[in-house]
Amino acid sequence: MLARRILVLLVLVACGDAPRPVATPRASSCAACPEWNAPQPAFRVYGNTYYVGPHGLGALLVTSPQGHVLVDGALPESVPGILASIRTLGFRIEDVKLIVSSHVHFDHAGGIAALQRASGAVVAASPSSAAVLRAGSVGRDDPQYGEVVPIAAVANVRTIADGEILHVGPLALTAHFTPGHTAGGTTWTWRACEGPRCLDVVYADSQSPVSADAYLFARHPDVLAAFARSEAVLEALPCDLLVTTHPGASALWERVAAGTLVDPDACRRLAAAARAQLAERVAKELAAGP
């Protein structure tokens, strides 16, 4: 009963219907959340692309004089830090015209409702993700259904197609559907330039086979096929600079420390690692028997 009350309060807080302070129940939403939400100073990734998320959860701001795009919203309790990072960089949340989502788990989409309200931006997502965002729920086709907590409902959600290019002023971000981790998972790509040098930036969705305890990937050939297609997409993308939903998955902080963010092989390595991780998971499931 206590857990349910906390969950209800979390949703109310994200919708702006609960009193402050809210730090304690929000921080209790998962064991790893305090670590994921550790503060991270904002910084320029390359050109007009900036990191504005907490240390353990990716969120990028892509900027232009005609408006900005925010990629992912992290946790509900990440929102004050994201807003502060945008301000620190000299930008305004009110100039964010579009918010896009990788996947709709609470650790990446939990802050989108509040960020949408603060900005007035349109939110764009794949059909499966858009349905979850509008409802403020968890998709029944999600491998983590029954264990992952729902997100707050999001207003003004636009459904997009695979391969669709979304524009804000001169900005052009392409959606690449990469399901598996969730049914609506999406990887985003765009070009960022510094002077005459332009790079292909990839914000890759998670490809990890995480699930509820009773879920067996071996019993879901459609999900296995989705993972395979997504891995092939990642391998084929032009990919000079990779950022992932959890920065550690792409060794972002090691690359930052080394001063070398550019790595044209990073997407192929990410796909290979995801393929191996899924194969190991399925092998363990099959070895355990029916």
C-alpha cells in the first residue's frame, strides 16, 4: 500500500498536481535513480549539440536561432537540473520547440511531461511510444511490463514514421525505429558542424534485453527479430559521434576525459555488444528449460 501511495504521488508530482517538496518520493522511484540523477555540468558535445542531462541519463539539446530540440527528458526529478543546464548554456527552455524520445521508460521519458509544460514544445515519438506518452502508462508489449513504473501523461504528442525527418528551423533530426528494449524504441541522428567540419551525431536508444522476472525473450521471436533489425540499423548508420541513453553504454565519460568524443566505430561496437548480450540472455533462458 505504501509503495502504491508513493507511485501515485510520483505521477501527481510529474503532472503538477501534488504539493512540494517532492524530492524524497521521486528519488525512491528506483534503487539506481540517485546515481543516475547525479549532477552533471552541461557541456558542448559538438557544434550546436550540448549535453544537458544528469550524469547517468542522456539528454541532449540541439540548438538553432529559430528554436531548439531536446532529446529525452530523463527522470521526473531530473527536470530542475535539465532546466538549469539549459539556462547555464545561455539558452531558454521556452525556445525548445520539439522534444523527442528514445524510449518511454520513466528514466528517459519521466521528465518529458514537465519539460513539455515548461517549453510548450511539441513531443514527437513512434506510434507505440506516442500511445504510452499520451496515456501516461507502460505498454503491455514492454518486456518490463508489470515491474517498471508508469510515466506522467504528456500533452501535444505527435506520431512519427520510421525514417521521418523532423525540422526546427535549420535543424533536421531523423528518426530510426530501433525496437527491442521497448516496442517503440527510436534512435535519432543529425549533423552538427564546427566551421567547415560536420559530424554525424547518433543518439542511440538502449538495446539491452532487460525484462520483468517472468518474461522470456526466447518465447518472443518477434522481439528477437526486432532486436536483430535494430542492431543492423545501428551498424549501418553514419556515426562519427555516439551518445547513448545511459552514457556509460557508449563510454561517454571515458571519451570526455580523453578529449576524444569522435569514434566512427562506436555504433558498430554498440550493436555487436547488444547482439552478444541478447544471445547470452537467450542461451541462459533455453538452458533453464521450460
